[in-house]
Amino acid sequence: MATATGRVAPAPETAAARAFPPGFTWGTATAAYQIEGAAALDGRTPSIWDTYARTPGKVRNGDTGDIATDHYHRWREDVAIMADLGVSAYRFSLAWPRVQPTGRGPSLQKGLDFYRRLTDELLDRNIQPLATLYHWDLPQELEDAGGWPERATADRFAEYAGLAAEALGDRVRTWTTLNEPWCSAFLGYASGVHAPGRTDPVAALRAAHHLNLGHGKAVQALRSALPSDALVAITLNVHHVRPLTGNAQDADAARRIDALANRVFTGPLLHGEYPADLLRDTARLTDWSFVRDGDTEVIRQPLDFLGVNYYTPTVVSAATGDAGHNSDGHGKSAHSPWPGADNVAFHLPPGDTTAMGWAVDPSGLYDLLLRLGRDFPDLPLMITENGAAFDDYVSPEGEVRDPDRIAYMRGHLTAVHRAIEAGVDVRGYFLWSLLDNFEWGYGYSKRFGAVYVDYPTGKRIPKASAHWYSKVARTGTLDG
Ligand code: FCB
């Protein structure tokens, strides 16, 4: 990425407009299962999301990613849309079951060819590809062998990372290993609202460790296969956790959630150890003996930047009884995604909400970026996802007017700009998402796209927000 050559200097501020630093990356983001479709084509095998979506009652309306936005066939059109928007980068994910169908052994040429064609087209159009290796589509065969709670899955992931890097390293310079391992571990294995839908808190903690380990091993595999100027990172949905009040009990609830949401990853990834308070909080569930000598050294690999996904803050208080884990914005389940953190209530901050029911709160992003800048001063940050779902529809004139999304983006980009002004090293911003798509447990009922997708026909209609974002990306400036 143009931004990778060094720390970008904060741009001078003017009263009316906010100019981002030269070289700031403007991108859009997607993920394979959410857009590709072609679930059984060219040798792709089922992932845990195919299995989960086909399980009655798991995904709203029984939706699946079988067809999704049909990006597997419409990729050229989608790249053309991005070129029209004038974005400088595109974050997408490789479907592991398309590249290495059983999760072990050789790669599949047809799967790799799809990503070769896609990335060639992106580069032809001057759009820098950022490839995510894992956006939640574990090959089902690996789940059948135990999934992320099993250590062997970390080795499988590193092998796949090496294959991907060898095949695409000549054209993809920027890589992230995992997308939001918190969701994979805790929604996948504790609350069960994501694939594979297990509800075993200890399995979730084991999964978190093996995702961390898989990341570390994958970074090693990437570095040995990629040119030395490649950029390697991980994307976390770092939660901005706020206590509801200043009292000590609420502060402790925030500490416990912060440990399970954030520090279970940033601890080993960036400091080389699991936080002592996390081990203590979860001691009645596990002694963490699945962490072997040397693991945390493997996990702590030098990173070129940290990918940050932010949508809304997490407001918590201490509670009596089993209060509130259903209202934490991560889907409804009788099982908590927070192992060992009982008696925590989650609160919706006042103000507007999106169609997901998530609070619109750009100050959370500002505070989060400042905290990350303070905690990890030498680590550049990249916003790898930010965006909002609203109930968009096509007007009789054939337009999609989405002022709420524009307001959301304006607010959050202002927060990013303020953070840069305050000295935080933020290198870029990827809007979630390029297209309306399969929103996991919510199926197609939630529209996050800058581009509207008419699912019956596949037709794409850039929304008003796409035109707005295009202007920001082209000028690098946010109007006052
Ligand atoms: C993130 C996911 C992304 C999308 C957005 C709304 O947690 O990474 O795939 O679903 O939320």
C-alpha cells in the first residue's frame, strides 16, 4: 500500500474541511462467504458456514451463501464499480475451502485462479488488494476433526497460509491472517450464534488460543514465502468497552469483558503472554494447560500494522444473576459468549441505532484509536472495517438514498481524522461493505453495502453513500 513506506505525517487542519494525510488508503471490504456464492463450483467443498446455514433455525429465513451476490461470476463488474468509485484498495478474503478443499494437502488450481484473475484485474485498475486468509469459513473436514479447539487446526492454517502466499505473493502485497478471531472463538464455540454453533465455553477458550497460535504460525509461513516488502497483519474487532458508571463493580465488569474481548488476543500477540487476570477469571473453567511452552513466542510475531474493525461501543455494568448477555449485540443465544464473566449486563448507549440495533457512536472509535495508539505506540493501525446496516430500498426513480449511512460514515471518518490529528498512526479506512451481502446469522436481511444488491437479479445499484464515499476517497478530504 502506498501508505506502507513510513509513518504518514498529520495533514494541516483547515476550518471547513478535514484533509487526510497524503497516501491514506481508501478502501472497501468484503468476505468470501458473504459475497462469492458458487458454493459447490470448481471443487470448493463445504465450510462450517455452509453446514451451519443449512441447519434449520440457525440463519434468518433459512438463507445460505450458496449464491450470495454471485461475485464469483460478477467479479469483473464489481472491480469496475470500485474503479468508478475511485477507491485505492480492496480488502477481500480467500475462501479456504476453495483454495485447499479438505484443509490439508495440495492447493486447487481453479480456486487459486479465481483469486489470480481478481487480483490481476484489481491491479490493472490501480486498486491494491488486501487479502484476508480467514474470514470464518473453516473447511468442514477440519471442524469434523475437532475444529479450532484442536491444536492441529493451527498447523493446518499455517500450511494453507503458505500455499496462498506462494500462489498470490507476486501480486498481493498486504495480508491479514484472521478476521475477528473473537467471533470465531466465542460466537462459534461458546454462544453458538456463528458456525460451527457449539456452546462449550472451554472449547471457546481453547479455540481462542489455537486461533492465536494459527496466526503466529501463519505469519511465519507468510514471511518465508512472501517478498520482504510484504505487509502482514491481523484484524481484531477490538471492543471499546465502557463501564456504565464510575463505581468499582462496573469497572470490574469492564475489565473482565475487556480481557475476554481484547486482551485474550492482544496479550499474546503483542506482549507475548496471556493476561494474569484473564487466567484468574477463567480458572474455574480451565487451567489453560493447552498453552504449551513456547506457544506465546510463536504467537508474538512482528506485525506491520493492526487491522481494527469498529462498529459500536460495548457498555457494561455489574449485574446480579445471569443478566444481559443476550443484549450485547452479538445475536441471541441462551449461552453466553463470555466464558467466566457471569453477572455482567450489557447496555445500549442512548442515541441513534442502525438496523442491527447497534448504537451509532463515533466517539467510541476515537477513544479506541487513542487507547490503541497509547498502548501500542509503534504499531500502525488500519481501519479494516467500519460501516452500518440500514433498511435501504430502491426508489421509484431507481435510486437508493441512504442519508443515515452517510451520516454514520461522516461521523466515524471525522473520528478517525481527529485521532490522526491527536497523533495516532492510522494508515487507512476500509468501508464495510462494498456490496450488500450475507450478514451471517441475519442472512440477507441486513444491508451493509455502499452498493445495493437486488438479490433476485444480482443487479448492483450504487447508493447515495457510494457517491459520497467516492468523493471523499478521490479528494482525501471530508467536507466540513
Ligand atoms: C464484522 C464481520 C463482517 C461483517 C460485519 C458487519 O464482525 O467481520 O463480516 O459481518 O461485522
